[in-house]
Amino acid sequence: MARNPSLQLAALATVAIPGLDVVATRAPQRTTADYRYCGVLDDAGRHWVVQAPLHASAAIALDAESGLLRQLVTAVRDGSLPFDVADPAGFAALPEGWRVMVYRELQGRELDLDSLRPGPGPTASLGRAVAAIHELRGTLIADAGLPVYDAASYRSRRLAEVDDAARTGKVPPALLARWERALEDISLWRFRATPVHGDLAAENVLMANGQVVTVVNWSNAHVGDPAEDLAWLYAAAPEESLDTLEESYAMGRSEPPDPHLVSRAQLYSELAVARWLMHGVRLDVPDIVADAESMLTALALQVEDSDPIGHVRPVVQPAPEPDPVSAGTPGTSGTPATAATAATADTAGGTWEVHGSLDPDDGGEVVAVDFGTAGTPTPPSPA
């Protein structure tokens, strides 16, 4: 680009929209790894944004996104989406053969994750917004020429990503083992694929008056795992906000989320660091690679003593008080008070009851272990 990229992009806006008279540049003026953004002001006082790709992959993604945006604008107008999206107004060619996209400036300010709190407000609005994306028709994504994956092909794609990262030799072995274990656990990968944004992050969600008003940057949209759009929140949102987020999300879906949604979201939040590594490797940007290596090292230490992804801890809770007669209280009929330990399982109810000596002098007790649907744990021995 020219020495002053903003002026060049401002000039391209007049090419993209014939008759547009640009009088000044305005915010946003920012550059990401993929795009440069320049705000411009026209003679009618209207604000526009020029978005320019910085490399070939970003150019391809922007072209695909522009096709999807036209359909999303229709979804906004018919009420399927409760927020706004960019409405492409024109395109202009760059010397490299790529295109810039020009659209009216969108309302709202970048989401502040610290603003997410339990109850009505930003958190509930965010949950509803994500649910609305996942309720879109899958054909909307397919018609835009964007990728469509079912559960099996999506899992294969993630396996390939881990393999690519492993070949760099820059991922700690403990992390590779952790991720591979989750990817090989077939029980985690039974979900109905839905449209997903694919790149939800604080900078792509714009808020006003405590509500989501705009979602931007749809270039990574596809049909895939809905857990992908929740991963960033489980990684960065305040923990006390998650119950509200889950409730508002579930209320916005036409079907309940699968029981392993959170586990896969956790996996994706960790794999995001590996994807950042591969982004740096493919673009040959040493600073990104070094940053990703540092993050991977820190992540390995953070999860070193964590349960495997998808693991469900048994919940220990007190059992009902035993019937003195059937328990064998001295002087009554029934099992003697000093009977040997015995275990019974009610798999339908999801509970193990472990009966030990009930003689007070022996310190015996009765406990129950709720194992839900995770399987049957080894019954603990009474104290």
C-alpha cells in the first residue's frame, strides 16, 4: 500500500461507491493480522468503514464473507438475528488483485468482558445472540460457499490441526496427550452441527445499552460445532457469569445443548493457542510463533494438575438415614450391627450406596455416590 494507507483506503472508498465524496478519515484506524480498517466521513456526514485484506488468505475469506453478509442482512430484517451486521455497499480493487469492502459504520462498542455479570443485561443478551446464530438455517452457510462439517468431519479437522501443531515440535508433549485423549473420546463428539460464527471474541461483539447490537467479522463462519462459539467465553468470561450465559443460550435454542458442549468448548479454548501458533508458522511471522510458544508453555503448567477434558468428578452426598430395624440395631431382627461392608448400585437412579458397619463404636457410616451418566465409579470404603 501507499505510504499513507489511510489515504489510499479513503480514495478506494470513492471508487467502491460512485458519487461518494470523502471529506476526512475517522476511526476506526486499526490493523489486525488479517485486515486493515479505515473509517471515512462523507460530505453528507455519514460514516463508512473500508476493510482491506493484508494477504491472499484474508482476501479469499473477505470475498466469502461478503456473500454471507448479504444473506445475514436478510436474517436481520426478518428478525432471525437480534443484532446488526455489516451491509456491503461496494468493492474496489487493490493493486495485488484483492478487493476492499466498504460498508456503513456499525453501532456499538467492543464488549468489555468484565461487564458480564449474573442476571439480566449484557450476559443474557450475549447468550441469546449466540443462540440466534446457531438457530440459523445451515443452507444459508452452504449457499454462501462456506464450509459445512458434520460431527465426524469436524472432529477429523480438529485432529488434523493437532497433528499439524505437533509436527512443529513446539507444543509441550503433555498438551498433545491431553488434546489427543479428548479427540479420541467418541462420546464427546455426538452433536448436531449448526451454523457458527467461528471467530467470536470481544472485539467482534459490539454492545450498546447493555445489549448486543452488532456482530462483525464473519469470514470464519461455517456449519460445525456450536461449542466453538462458546469457547472464548469459558476461557475469559468471569466465572460467575457462566450460569446466566448457559441459561439464556439454552432458552434461545430450539433443542437443548448436548451434555458435552462445555467439555468441547474447553478443548477449543486450549486449541486456539495451537491455531495461533500455526497462523504464525504459515505466515512466517517469528513474533507470533514466539508468542504462541510462550502461551503454550503457560497453558501446559496451568492444566498440569487438571482433570482430563470431559472427565466428570463423582459427587459425594449423604445417603438417607438407615432404618434401624433393617440395619440391624442390637436387640432387633435383621442384619447384625457388625455386618461386613456391602455395596448396592442403583444404575437407573445414578447412585451407589455403600453400607459398612453401623455400630457407633465402630465409627461406621453410610454414604452415596452420585455418578450421573458418566459411568460407575469404584465405591469408596466407609470411614
